[in-house]
Amino acid sequence: MKYAQKVLFSSAMVSMLLFTACSDFANAFSPMPRQKVLKHPNGNSVQDCGGGALPIRGDAESFWRKNNLPKGTTEFVCVDGKAYLPGQEPKK
């Protein structure tokens, strides 16, 4: 009886480890890692000028700094890969 319990316990532990490893592996290749992104008031995610969602941490700060936008800006116009406040974009 003890042998069967050990085998069952070992099988359960291996299954849990495999499940955890597989879920971590799958998340590593997901298109967007699970992170919080900036949202418009309507609930849609804020997209940078390359079409990617702006994460709340790190990338958003550098995006605002690179484009000379006030911190927290979610409304901007993209022209040739650069973001401008509405009405301040270069005229063509």
C-alpha cells in the first residue's frame, strides 16, 4: 500500500512541475507578456507610434521623454514614427 501511495504522490508532483513549466514556457512566447498597459478613458489600450501597447512601467516613461510629451499623455498624433500633441504635429 505504501508503494502505491509513493507512486501516486510522485506522479502528482511531476504533473504539477510539468504544468508549471509548460505554462511559463507558453507565456514566454505570448505576443504581449502579462503586464499592465496604459488605457484611454474608453478602455482601449494606448498604442505607441509603432502600433504596440504602451506598458505602464518603463516604456511609457521613455516614450513620453523621447517625444517631448507631458508624462501621462494618452492622446497624441503620430507622424513619421514620432508622437505630437494634437494640433502640434508638423503640417505636410
